[in-house]
Amino acid sequence: MPGEMDKPLISRRPVDSDDNLAEVPTEALKVGILGSGDFSRSLAIRLVRSGFSVVVGSRNPKRTAKLFPSAVQVTSQAEAVSSPEVIFVAMFPEHYSSLSVFSDHMVGKILVDVSNATEQENLQHRKSNAEYLASLFPTCTVVKAFNVISAWTLQAGPRDGNRQVPICSDQLEAKRTVSELVHAMGFSPLDMGALVSAREVEAMPLYLLPGWKVPTLLALGLFVCFYVYNFVRDVLQPYVQEGKNQFYKLPVSVVNTTLPCVAYVLLSLVYLPGVLAAALQLWRGTKYRRFPDWLDHWLQCRKQIGLLSFFCAVLHVLYSFCLPLRHSHRYNLVNLAIKQVMANKSRIWMEEEVWRMELYLSLGILDLGTLSLLAVTSLPSIANSLNWREFSFVQSTLGFVALVLSTLHTLTYGWTRAFEESRYKFYLPPTFTLTLLVPCVVILARVLFLLPCFSHRLAKIRRGWEETDSIQFLLPADHALAQKTSHV
């Protein structure tokens, strides 16, 4: 409903500043609300602004009437359920049984359950609140809706929150009626099926970033492993073998050495499952067989892994900017200057080191810029404005470019250090050599799939060709076009 929220939703302007709205037209559709809490008040405000006539049923109408806009009729619960055909039950589930005295007045009504189960209730009871309400009032039609919408979103409008409203019920006509009401309020209804789906709908507010659990644990695991490895090499080894106390490096230097390793490996893990999926399709000779569950879940987590990689890269940049601000860095510069004076060296200039650092910084900036573009285009508001070819180009082609830039950035950092014996502290290789393993495998595999013997066969498989099928599909004459339009 573009522009709908910019229009006045009631015929008269508000009469005061605390959401007390003027009376709505008498011919407006009447909607009832049982309950007088915060959610009930926000729901009443949204309904009035959408042009509905609202009657709120309360156990103490005189006390709660001042909390609602003047356009809302606050009355007893018995009167609130008598005339409206659609009634919102904005009460806690333990109070549902108290409404049984009004069951004769609620025959044939549509009851919209907006409650949520607590985490403990969700684990202990298999039946949802909506199903429990339906069992108490078998002569009514219960619809589950609006439980994922916050009171703030109801008052501020759908532009400041999620627009989707999951709806489920056993009667199609009731779902259609509530869907029309959802549309009128400026939201988007999402049909979730029968009332048994209320168990899933009520569990939605209990989730805490469900798609981020595995990627976050993966990132934390990589960080701990690399941090311990860098601690052993950069702090423990000098202390044990040379007696140097460098534990001051733990808060900044070791963290800054660890973050790019995590970001680099996470970025390679974004594109590794695509390589494995392509290899699996080539080996099977078909695309009509399911991937293993672990690979399927990995493919679905690529967005979260990529954003965590970008997050670690940004932290690495911030930590790098802070390195010259440390007192330890200043002391090291002073010590270096003193050594230069004592050695009677008027000028220290290492051409190779200068070029290495210039290339290292330049590639790092280009890589961060490319990662920023990938992160921005992963946002739904930006991704929805791109067609599939544009989105695929950014996420696949530019993503691979970012991986290559990260590899070059790592190689210029290492330079020739991998071949110096002094770099192998405690016989452990430099950290950057470990991080190069997975990305180099991904890059080599992607380059290998560009060879005609593999790319042509993979394009045929993705267009429906099967190795063991008696009917085989031929590629069009323009093979280059087929490659551009074929995706997993």
C-alpha cells in the first residue's frame, strides 16, 4: 500500500496531543477489543486511525477510559462482545476462562488471539494459546494474528517495523476477514495455514536470531583458535625463550592479528559450499538429487557468514588505526631512533619494505570497499531493488573478486616471511600461511570450473540435463548466453 500511511485515516483531526482522537463516523465497521493494557491501547489507536469504530471491554471502564483516545468507546466486557463481529482478545491466556460467562453473546464471532507464550510455557505445553481459546469457545472462530507486531509498531505505523502479520485459522472466511482488516491497517497478511500453525506463530517472538547461531559460534570458534595460536607465537614464545615480557600485546596487537584471519577464513567459507555443491552436481551428473543436510544448511547461512566476515574486517581496520596511538608504539619508535643515532645511520630506507606496505594498504582498502558493497546489497531494501542478474553479479562475481583481493592482501603482508626460519616460532608456521589454505582451494576450484570441459557440463546439468536420463537437453547455440542465465 504505497503512500497509504501518508493519507489521513480518519475524517477529523486529533483534538489533543496525547493520541486522543476525535469521533469516527458512525457508519464505520465496529471492532471489539477485550483487555485494556498497553497492547490494547496501541491496537485501538491503530484501528481508529484506519477508520474503524472501536469498542474496548474492560473490567473497570471508568478507570481505564482516560487511557484511550476519545474516539474509542470504553465499556464493560459484556457490551464489548455484543455488537462487533470481530473481537480482539488482548488478554493473558490465564484469564481466557473468565470470558466463559459471555459465551452466549459470542456465538459466531471471530476471535483474534494476539497473545504470546513465554519460553517456559512453549516448552511445557504442546497446545498453543489460540487452540486453548478455541477449545473454550467452540461456537466461535479463532484466528491467530498480530502477535509478532509490537505495540510501538502499531502506534508508529508499519514503516517503523515489520509489515508482515502471520495469520492462521481453520476457516478460510475468517482468515479473509482478518486479512482485509490487516490490509486496512497498513500491514501485509501472511497466511500460515490452519490453527495448528499457531504453535509456530507463537514461537516466532521467542526466537533470538535463529539464523545467526551457527555462524556466530563458527566465528567465535575461529577467533579463539587464532587468538590462542597468535598468543603462543607472539607472546609466549618471546617470554619463554628470550625472557621478554610482551603480555601488553594481548588487548590490541594480538586481537588485531586475529581479526583479519577470522575475516579472511569466513569469507572463504562463504564461497566454499558453492564449490562443493558444483563438484557434487558434476559427480552425480544431475541437479535433481538433494544436497546433504549439512551442505544445505551451510548454503543457507552464507549471508550471515559474509556479514560476520565484514564485521571482523571493519574491526581490523579500526584496531589498525588505533595502533599508532598506543604508548608501546611510541616507545618502540623512540628506541628505534636511539639505535639509529648510536649506529651513526643518518638514513634508513628499505625500498622493498616500502613497496610491500604500499601494496598491502592499497589492496586492503580495495578489499574493504568491495566487502562494503557486498554487505550493503545484502540488505533487503537494497536487494529488492536489484534484478536477479544484478544481485548475482554483486554477490557472486564481486564476492569472488573480494576473495582474490583478500588473498593478495594476505600475500603482500606475508611477502617472503614464510621462507624465513626465524618466523617459525616454536616450530609453528606464521598465521597467514594457515589462513591461505581454504581460500586458495576455493580460488583454484573456481578457476578450474571455468575450463570448458567442466563449465559446459555444469551448465547442461543446471539446465536439466541428466547423465543417466534417456532424454537429454541440448544447450542453445549461444553457449555464452546459457552460462550467463544458468544458476544453481
